[in-house]
Amino acid sequence: MTNSLEKIPREIVDIESAALRDIYAQRKREAKAKGQKLSQEAVAERCGWAGQSAVSQYMTGRMPLNIEALLKLSKALNFFPAQVSERLSRDMPTLYLSEESGKYSAERTSNATPINYVRAKLPVIGMASAGKLEELIEKQEIDEWVDAPGATGPRAFALRIEGISMEPKFSDGEKVIIDPDLDWCFGDYVFARRLSTNTGTFKQIKREGDDLYLSALNEHFEPRYIKLSEDWIIVGKARWKLTDL
């Protein structure tokens, strides 16, 4: 993976620092329009840095960006990492870290920022950890990464199947690529999270009348059907299955 110790062409550093400055200036204007203030000190605090010196050095190009810094700044200033550094985004997790989002959601809004679909490495997580994905990436506690089979949205990840509920199509230990930026429909395989317990499950989504259900493929699994309520959100749709040989 690219790091700050590599020799980076000056023109690349200048382009990245200029893009970062532009985003910072835009966020300042947005804050001012709301009667708020945004400073480099505030950005540094959001990044967990002791002072604004690092922010200033990244914005002026005196210090080249690295993956860890770009991830933190993208969260603090709410932008896609690829908007600032194509160089680093090729080797970084594709999860989009948004400061204002405390949970994953499949909701879309008309004024949402367009998604830049990329092919990159994806973090592999188990169902029990899916609700903590952003925290795991920030703390660099992801132990396994896989290459995306194709273009994915910025929040895609590889989910490790646990249990027998989806046999015979999906076996325990297999991996599926979950993409929160894909629209899902009835019959799709999805990963859903229960908000009250922060636990997740991988199931097929079905409809009966006006009700939606998460359905297990294994007809002997209990409970085979889980009725969706306000306590559940659909995190994302499964796009590919990766099988270890």
C-alpha cells in the first residue's frame, strides 16, 4: 500500500493538497451559511490530532497525504477519498466514512453526492462486527482484505457467512460482497442489521402482502422468517460470492 515514505511527485502532492483546500473552503462556506464556524483546529480535533499543524501541512502540500490521514480527513470534512487522492484510493478500503452518519442506511436522497465506483480492496468482516465496521477501519483492526471482483460503491465490504441458515446456496465461512450503494428488491440476498442489538443477519428478502420478511434458505432453520420492523435496516445487497478453494 502507498505510504508517506515513498517518493511522490511534487505535481501529485500539489494536486491533492489543492483538492483538499477546495473542499475545506467549501465546508467553511457551508458552515457560515448555517451561522457556524469551521477552523483547521476543529478539523484537527475531529481527526484526533493534537493541533492544526498536520491539517495545515496536508492542505499546503508540505506533507504528502497517506491513507490514514486521508481517511480521517474524509470523515472530518465529509468527502469521498477519491475526490482528493486517486493515488491513495486505489489501495484503501472502499467504505465511505461520513461524519454525519451514525449508522448505515439504504436510504437515498435526491441531493446525495454522486458515487464514484471503484475497484479496490475490501475489508472482510463477520456478521457480529458489521455494525462496527467504521470503527474497525479507523483503528486498523481489519485482519483480512480481498480484491473486489469488479466495481463497487464506496461503502462495500466482504461479509463472512456464519452458520447454516442459508445452506445450500451459501455455506458457513464463505464470503459475499455486500454493497450498500446498490438498490435491492424482493428476492435479493441482503445483509440486515437490528438497531436495538446492533446484530446482523444475511438473508433473502421476501414480501407477503404489505409486509417484508428476511427469509432463511435452509427450510429446517428456525426461525426461518423474520418480519422486518422499524428495528431493522437493510445495510446492503449481496453482489458476488467469493469461494475459498
